[in-house]
Amino acid sequence: GDSVTQMEGPVTLSEEAFLTINCTYTATGYPSLFWYVQYPGEGLQLLLKATKADDKGSNKGFEATYRKETTSFHLEKGSVQVSDSAVYFCASQGNTPLVFGKGTRLSVIA
Amino acid sequence: EAGVAQSPRYKIIEKRQSVAFWCNPISGHATLYWYQQILGQGPKLLIQFQNNGVVDDSQLPKDRFSAERLKGVDSTLKIQPAKLEDSAVYLCASGQSPGLRNEQFFGPGTRLTVL
């Protein structure tokens, strides 16, 4: 079945550091890909998405590019802030319901 | 626009007891989902409703879990009897249409602890 693998955390960065969280997927067909974010005490929020190969999703300074050749959707941000501290989930949705990775906890310290 | 509402936010019960969770989706959203999120893992779909009908309940442990959405709006998820391994956050989400590629909006979740 479909699956999503993302890098394990926790990831701890200093403010203004560069962030990369790796995500790869296996799916039949061409799924849509998502990054969700979960801030402490809150529900999951959609951060960005891409629906076809080479699409780039972006939001709040975060970016991810749908790479069909490497089946990847890595999340990047050029300069993280303390307020970015959260758990980030990569997810895939093809001909199945949403499938999530295990999540990566990011802590940004001032 | 109000988001997805869930209650209670926290629940602690002993094993073999029963528990119920409630979800009110975003107004007008036809599709409703229940997910189980065990600590350290991503959410796993338990059941999907389209209006008041079940679309997918293949991962719902039907011997102890049940869910309903009688009027196609609110939904209730029940566990009877609970086991220790049911300790998790139960997330409700809703979407505008049944299309697999449409965005889902998540509620804050109910954190269940089974002792």
C-alpha cells in the first residue's frame, strides 16, 4: 500500500538557520503531496501542497517541490523562527485516503 | 468561518470502560473523517463518512469501535470496551466534497488516556 517516510526528529535549530525535512513516498499512480503542521495544543493545519510533478508548494516561507523521479517532497525554509517550533507531517493522497508520515518535531531556539 | 469542533479535549478512563467523542464539522462540509494518532506516529484513518453514509471503515476495529453520523452533520465515535492500546489522540476532519484530492480541515483532537 501507499506509504510515507520522513526523517526522524527531533530537529533542533537556532533561529535563522536553514531547515530541511526529508520526505519520500511510495504510491501507485500520481498522488497529491502535502505538508501539515501541528503546533502545541492545536490540530493539524495544512501548510502547503503540490498536486503534480514539478509543482512547488509554498506558504509562510516554507517550500517543497514534488519530485517524481526521486519520489520526494522535502520541506525547506531558508530562515526559521522560534514560532516555527512544531511537529511537521508529510502526507500522500492518491487513490487511497491520506497517508501520513510519523512526523518530525522541530524546535527552534533563540 | 468556524473550524472543526471536538469534545471533550481530554479524557481519562480505565480499561474496559466505554467512551464517546463528538465532532462538529465545518458547516456545509459533506465529508467527515475520524483519525487515530498514537504518540510518535502520524494519524491513521479510522472511518470516512460522505453525508451520513460510510465510505471507508476498513481500518476501524469494529469489535470495539463504532461511529455514526446520523443526520449527516455531527458525528460520534465510541469505544466499548477500551483497551490500553487505545490511548491516542482522536482527530476529526471535514472536507467540502468526497474528492480524494480535496483539502481536509482538522479539529484540535481528543486526547484519550486508558489506564
